[in-house]
Amino acid sequence: MEMPFLTDAPLFTWVILPLLIFFARILDVSIGTLRLIFVSKGYKFYAPILGFFEVVIWLLAIGQIMQHLDNLSNLVHEYFKSNQDENPDQNDPARPHRNGRMYNFTR
């Protein structure tokens, strides 16, 4: 059941959806960490249950990304474009580092 009046709104596309995806990934990674801790402690019964919810959350997040791929890619493109305009020679490979050397090797 999709509600086009809600999902087509710019607020949903540019604010709510990225936040939902962000928090879904935090939850997904946290559940994966708990699953790994439970397996290492010997609680092997809980690992498949947590793994199931981890995969479901991951699939929901990736599904939303794929459904709104054009909007999210525009957001990422605008971020990198605006960042590059502020510092045009930041990514220039011929520009030396702060210490004057081309490559920054630490000892």
C-alpha cells in the first residue's frame, strides 16, 4: 500500500527518507554486532533470530534506496559538486601536501 501524496512530497524525499535509511543502517549494524557477540559468548540460539531481523532491516533500507534512486543520487551529486566548488584544488593529485612532499609518509 503506497501513498503517492506522502512519498512524492519533497520533505519525504529529501529529509525523512534519508533519515529513515540512516537509522535503519545504524540498527542493522548494531544488530549484527550483537549477533556476533552472542555467537562468541556461546548463545547460538539468538544468532539466527537476530540475523533474520538484521537482513529484513537491510532489505527494507536497500529497497527504499532503489525505489528513490534518482532523488538520492541527485542529493549525493549535489553534495560532491558543492564540496568541490568550495575547494577546487583539494583533489588535485599534482598539489603537494602541507609538508611540501607529494606523498605523506609517516615514520
